[in-house]
Amino acid sequence: MPQPPGETDVETQEILALEVGINPPVDGFGGLTQLDTWFWCDDPGIVDVEARTSGSVAAAQVGITELVWTVTGPSGDTTRTSTTCGTEPDPDGNGEGAAATWAPTQTGDHTITLGATWEGTWTATLDLDGYGWVTAGPFDLAPISITGEPLTYPVVQIQTVGGRP
């Protein structure tokens, strides 16, 4: 018996939701005004999903086609896009490998969300009397967009006091 759509949607979101990788990290002081913040995510690669009954198998494969980091807050609304997750940059690498960068201009709490668009194919395999197992497909899946949980990202400003003698 198929599951109700609401439960299926929740399970799909749990499987395909991605977490934001960010530097400077939230567990430190957060971001700094006028300093690039680097974004990336862990790339799950191609995700395979399969459902079976006694006489049928439905299988799907999906992969990321677009990522959208959305930042809202005192610095305004900003979006950054990428077709790959990138990688966590080396602290000495000036952000090399990051999927996207953003430089906050104002202090305060910002909200960052990561949305991913997934596309792929599916097949159906049925056990038909007199024919055995027969596969139909692959068929294109409509794009699936999943937005992860929002992340609160504090931004501070550092100023030096004093000057040269």
C-alpha cells in the first residue's frame, strides 16, 4: 500500500536534505563584516532509492543539478548558486574549493538556507505471468527541490583601537 504523500515528502526531504558547510564557522564567532564567508556542502553523489513488493521493483537515481544558498538579514537578501557542492577550503587557500562566497556588510544575525535541485530517472520492473521480470524505463523524474533547515549565522565587526605613534 503506498504511503500518504505527506509521509513520503518528509522521507524524501530527510534523504536529500544537505547541510551548509560554512567558514568562518557558526560555533566560533560567526562571520565578520567585509570578510568573505565560504559555503560548501557534503556531496552525496548519485542517490539510489528502491522500493519492492512481491511482484515489482521501482528504482530511482537522482543527482544534484543546482544549489542555491540564500542569505537574509541586516546585510540584505543575497543568493549564490552553484552546480556542485564544492569542498571545504583549506584555511590558507583563500576560499579555493568553496562552492560560493558571500561578504556580509552589516552586523547582526543572518539566516542561511541551502536549497538543492535534484534530477534523475526511475525504472519499474514487474514480474509478469508468462514473461518473467520485465523492466520499463528509464523515465525522467521531474526536478525535486529540497530546502534544508535555516541556519542562524551571527556577523560581528572587528575594529582596531589606536594607531601608529
